[in-house]
Amino acid sequence: MVKKKQPPPAKIKYDKSHPIISIRVSQDLKKQLDEIKEMSGKSIGDILREAVGAQSKSIKNVWNRSHSLAKSIYGVRYKCSVCGGDMIIDTADEKKAAAKLMRESGWKHTSCG
């Protein structure tokens, strides 16, 4: 039986740090990718890296805007005891202090009477 040749250590290391991915696409998407590749002179890998970078920025922007909007609508506000400026409860310590104050003040479910 013929013994399979072991790849050199550098190839093993490269393959480990650069894994291969395989995807199936429609004929239409393949045609679009080939056109982009031809027009730009870029590899499919470069096109994918650029697309992922653009999507990542877009998704992060949407997440940040949504988070800020939700915080402005649903955030619990209180006044700073020093300057009187608005603050929003968002740190773990602030949440813990608010929960303690609400328990000590007798806050409860309306169904608990």
C-alpha cells in the first residue's frame, strides 16, 4: 500500500489559519460574482472580504442607532445628586441600587396587593 505524503509543517499551519469554506450559489449570483471579479480584477476572496466589511459596518451602525433609540425610549432616567443632570440607569451597580430602593420602598406587582 502506498503511503500518503504528509504535507510540510508550513502548509499545515497555513491551512489551519486560513480555513477553506465552500458555498453553493445560484447561477445568477455566480454570474454576478464573475462579472464583478472580471471588472475589478479582484479575487472572489477579496470581493467577499469587502462585502463582509461593508455589511459589518452597516449592521453595527443599525445596532448602535437601535440601541440608542431603545435606551432613550425605555431607559429609566433619574437626576444626578450633584449637578442635577439627567442620567440613565445602565450599569450593574445602578440597577442593583434601583432594585434595592424599590424593594425597600415596598414596590410590588399589582396582583400581589
